[in-house]
Amino acid sequence: MLHATKVRTTVRRRNIAALAVVTALAATAVAGCGSGTGSGSSSKKTINTWVYPVINDPKANAAYWDGLVKGFEKENPGVTVKVSTYPWANRDTALATAIAAGKGPDVAYLIPDQLSAYQRNLIPADQWMPAADKAAYRPAALKAVTVDGQALAAPVLMSSYPLLCDKKVFDAIGETAYPTTWDQLAALAPKLKAKGFYATSYSGDTTATLNMTFYPLLWQAGGDVFSADGKKAAFNSDAGVKALTWLKTFVDNGWTPKDLVTTTPQIEQTDLAKNKVACTWQNTAAEVEPFWGKDNIEVGPALGSTKSVAYGTVGTLAVFKGANDKLAGKWISYVAQPKNTAGLQTPGGYFSPRTDAAPLYPGDALQEATEKVLSSTDVGPLNKSARDVMGLLAPQIQAALLGKTTPKKALDDAAQAADQLIARKR
Amino acid sequence: MAAVAERTTRPQKKRRGPHERREARIGLLFVLPCFLLFLAFRFGPGIAGLVLGFTDYTIGDTTHFTGLQNFQRMMHDPLFWSSLRVTVVYSVLAVPFTILASLGLALLTRRAFRGSRLFRSIFFLPVVTSLILASTVFIWIFSTKGPWSDLMGLLGLPEQSWLTDSALVLPAIALVGIWSRCGYGMLILLARLQDVPRELEEAALMDGAGPFQRFRYIVAPQLKPAFFFLAVIETTNSFQIFDAIYVMTGGGPANASYSLVYQLYDAGFKYSDLGYASALGCVLFVMTVVVALVQRMVLGKEK
């Protein structure tokens, strides 16, 4: 009896000990996960900066950043800047987990859609933008970094996605006029198909950002993703239905490769790379140049229907909470100067977000034509539910394109789910 | 009474001598690093995941305990039910066929013949091949202009991309899963097959048993523990299907291949909704445990 009691006591002790270990581990893990958002540290003299291969060539990328770091450190003795270049792939996963673990960067390269996603973690960049600097930015660039009336980051580059057409394809069908509107592109499509070409190549893969694929059509039709106050989905408007119906006509008639509605192969494996696609609004000139050849790229304006709008992005540098905000702010202001950003912009064919910058591509007709489109670009909605809404909308667009549902029903179903989501997130 | 008898017949535990105790301590010392790593990188995150499932944890925001809110939300989330259905259907397709394919390959390469080692290596190759890389090749294979579509045409079936069809996308991904996993199953079954005494099969042959009877009554019963092991491993693996889907379809068309782990990934890393993602992880964990227990009841009765 005594033995049985002893055994029970031992077992109970073991259970309590095990429970304590479990609780401690859980507490440690939860505490670890929650410690990524401390307030700024004014004693910190190191600025950890995360960038991505905006400059494709690793050597050129390293040389560019090394040069800037040396210049900045010389002007600010005692300060150390560490620049780490991470791959584009899964960058949000890496950034989110690093922030959660308290190992996030002080400064990072972000695009506008990330600004709203990380808004809680950022220190607004307004304070480091003198009025003269602010006035020098292109309105589209400044709009792209402004969330709730505050500039969250300093723009360092811009890009635009005008309608690009392949001259080889147009020569093959004996056409000399390039389309600039939906109607013109649709009118050419049957002729192109008869000769074995696609009018365009629409990527409906749900991993592709709608900012680059469907939203430009929505904007061109006169619609928008969210209502003006950002509290409701607005993509199921008449404009949205018009855009999706137009796109569905292309899929149904074989005017765009059907496989691309669900998958995105490497560009080398696509019809676009094989000179089988007439026009695209989802690629830059730099992307198609290796396959089409520079001389065969015809840069048009942004495609238009009710209005002419293209997707364009703005690359920015943002300061994260936990950084020495004074130093980090000084660093991003330094990098954002036109003389310092030129080296970042030219290798990838990007443009300056400022109007006071020296011309980057004098005499380059292709780049000059692309630059003209910058004023009619949209970076996509800066709403904190933007990504979640995209996740709801993209599969519905796919369903409509594959004939599983009608464009109207697809957009209405997505809007209904989106409204619930937006309400929950507010 | 029976209990008393059992107690009295239970062998007395032999007291270990100082030498044995020392050996045991050394053994424990060897195991300790692995155990600590397991605690830190498996058990700890697992428990943290369970705890986070009951919170509204979002990166950069204050975390609150929300009780069962995430699970209630899940019950009303059509995407959760859709991704659960996709995961189950995928598992139903992939697991049995992976085991069958593994068995076929193991039986083919069981006996030593000229080149048998080469064949075993070739069959095992997909296991050590990156599924991400392989998936990019399979995108082409299953595309409208790919060889799979041509093969379907030769068989008189519609020539189409299986990845754009809601009904065919999961069989296509399951084929990739089977291709990538059957080499591992083959290895497990092959190891077990080596232990089946040849005399038993020879005696059955003398008694006039055909190949199917020999397999049914002699080989298959010996393979039961290996089948159980494979069923558990493959089910767990198929419940976690993500990489092939991520590369090949992105969950499409129209969520027809959007699995539970894909939803978990999106919730956690795309939408920063880590509380909900953790709750999805809890459900996946419970599912895996329940299925393993059921498999144990059905397949592992004797062992």
C-alpha cells in the first residue's frame, strides 16, 4: 500500500514536472514570437539593412551598396551600416519570421503592397523628407508610399508596365498598327489566332499578384478594388464585370494560352518567349528583350478602355521600429538622393521617382517611351486587407475564366467574402 | 483473481549493477544532444503552435488570448472545408497508390539479377530529387502541349492540360507525389522482403501454390508491419502536401488543389494571421494522430 502511494506520488511529480517543462517552453516560444516590435533604440550605432537583388549581377550589386555604405560611414563616423542581400523568393516569409523573432532589419527595401502589410512595424518616413525633397517626387511615387496620410518610406526607384508588342508577330500577320485599346486588341485577336499566335498571355495563377494581371484591366474599365473609404470591396462593380468578361472572351476563344490560367512556368518555357504572343501588359521590356530582341519591342502607352492605366511599382526604403530612427532615417535619406539611386535604377531599367534627377537613358527610345507611362501607373491598393482580398479574388477569377461560374457571380462571391474579411480586420 | 495471478507471474525486475547503471548513464548522455535538439526544434515549436492557436497573434501587434475563436471561425470558413476536402481526396488518391507502386517496385527488384542494384538506385532517385525542381518539369509534362496530353490523345481521351481541370488536377498532383515517394516505400518493403524465409515460399511452391497464393498467404502477412509503417508515414506526408501544389498550380484552378497546409502557409506568411494559421496546424495535428490511431487499429493489431 505504502509502495503504491509512493509510486502514485512519483508519477504525479513527474506529471507536474512535465507540465512545467511544457508550460515553460510554450511561454518561451510565445514570448520569443512576440518580441519583434520594440521601440527605437537611440544608442544603436549599427544599421542592419535588408535589400533584394534589384541589381541582378551579385558583384555589381555588392559594389553598388559597398560604395554607398563607405560614403555614408565617412560622413557619419562611428556608424556602421550592414547591407544584406536576400533572394526575392519568399521574402515576406523571411521578413515576417525575422520580425517575429526580434531579428528583423532596421531598414529594408519594400514595395508599396508591403508597406500596408508592415505598417504596424514601420516608423513613418515623413520626418526625413524635407518639403523640397517631397515636392521633387513624382506624384505617383509619393502616392504609392502614403498610407493614412503619412509617407511610410522613401521611394528609390519606379517601374511601369506599358503595353509591349512583339514586332516579329505583327510582321508575320502583316500589321503595322499596334493596339492601344481593348477593342483594338480584341479586333486583332482572330487574325493572330488564324496565324498561330496569341493576342496576349494572361497569367491567372493565384500566386501571381493581381496588381500586375487583373487590376490594370479593372482600373482601365474605370473600376477600383476597394471603395473610396476602403471599408468595402468594389471590384464587383459594372467595370469589374466588364473587365472579367473581356478577359474571359480571350480565354474562351483561345486568344491567350489556357495553361497560363492556372500555372506560371519559367518565362523561357512560355509562348511569350517563343515569339508566339503579340502583346503583354504583364512584363517589362527588360524581361522580354532576351527573347524578342531589343529592336522587336514596341512600347505603347498603357492599355486603355474607359481610361489608360498600367501597373507600376515603386521601390522604397523603410525604417523599422527597433532601429535607431535618427541614424536609419539619415541613411535612407542619403540613399534616396538622385545621385545615389541612379546606380540602383539603371542596371534593371528602372526609373527615378524624382523629377529633378538627371535623365538615365538619354537616346534610348525604348526606355524613354516606358518612362512616359510612369505618370499613368498605379501601384495597387494600399489597404491593409489588400493581400487577403487578392487571395479571395484570384481563385474566383480563375473559376470564371475556366467557365465554372459567370464573371458577375465570381466577383459577387469574392466581394461578399472580402467584405466580411475587411470588417474582421478593421 | 486473474489479475492477482498475473501480478504473481510477472518476472521480477532485475536490479542493475553499478557497471550497467554507468553504461545506461553513458547511453543517456549520448542521447541527450538529440533529445535537447528535439525539445528545442520539434517539441517546443509544436507546443508553441498549439498555444498560438488560441490567440490572435499577428506579427507586430499585441497578442490576446481568444479562446476557441479561431476554431469557431474555422468552422464557418468555406475555404477551410474546401482545403480539408482537397487534403483528404489527395491522401485517398496518393497513399494507396504509393504503397501499391512501392510494392510493385520492391517485388520487381527483390531478387538479385544483373543490374538489379542499378534499377533500385534509379527507382530511388526521385526520393532524393528536389520536388520543386521536378514539379517545374511536371508543369510541362501536364501542359496542353505536353507528353501527358499526347498520351491521353493516343488512348482516345481528350487532349487537355490536367492542371487546368478541377477534376483532374488532384490526380495529376497525386501522380507526382506517387512518383516522388514510391522509391522510399520500395526500400522499406525491400528490407522486409529480404527477411521472408525462402524455404516457406519453396515449400508452398512444392505444394502447388501459384504466385498470387504465395504472395497472399506467405509474403503479404510478413509485410504487414512494413505496410503499417508506410501507411502512417505516407498519410502524414500526404496531409502535409504543399510544395508540388505551390509550384504546379498555386492551389488552383479555383481552389481545386488548395490544401490545408497551403491555407496554413497563406494565413501565416501571406496574411500574417499567425493565430489562425496555428489553429489550422492544430487541426492538422489532430487529423494526423487520429488517422494514425485508426491505421494502427486496422493494420497494426498484431504488433
